[in-house]
Amino acid sequence: MSAGGREPTVLWALIGLDGRVNREVFWLGNLMCGFLGVVLMLPQINPNTGEIEFSMIAPFVFVALFWTEVALSVKRLHDRGLTGWFAAAFVIPVVGFIAFFVIGLIPGTPGPNAYAPATNMRGPR
């Protein structure tokens, strides 16, 4: 274990904003969230009409999955040596779509940077 109990965990990868993650963690996290979103929202589909009906769970699922996407994107930006504030631009439809694939395909900066000593590590407190 590292000093101060700063070992990376799955929970940190999905909701924390500090540190860095590599492309593999980014894609696996997004695939997991996509699968989870489908599984949680599938029961909300009316079998007779095929339409998604509003339920009390939908807003919570949306917020949780949105936050996870923000957290993964911020840590991918950190891996490139960029500030996580660039993730705010991801809500712009075309920009967000392109940026999602760019940060998911371009490798991170090697070695330590201002956000963490290495990829898949939490940042300093």
C-alpha cells in the first residue's frame, strides 16, 4: 500500500476526480457504465409501445452515469497533462463526441506529471 492509503480503487476510478487513468480503464469504465445503464433502464421500456416511460429511477441513473463519465474524462485529461476543466467542453454536442474518442485513443504522457506520478494512480492530496 502506498503512503497515506492512496491506492487506486474501482470506486476511485469511477467517481474520483484526482489522478490519472489510461485508455484501457477509460474504455472499460465507459463500457461498464453503458451496460449498466441499459440494464437499469430496460425495465422502463413499455413492452406494448416500445417507449421509455418515466420512472423515479431514471434521473438517478442519469446523474450517476453522467458523473462517472465526467470522472473518467477528467482523469484521462489529467493523463495527457491537461486540466480537467476541458471536460466542460464535452457537453457541446459535436465537440463532446469528437473529444470522447480523442481522449480515448491518444496515449497519456509518460512518466510523472502535475496530476499523478504515473498512469492509473491517484493524485497527491
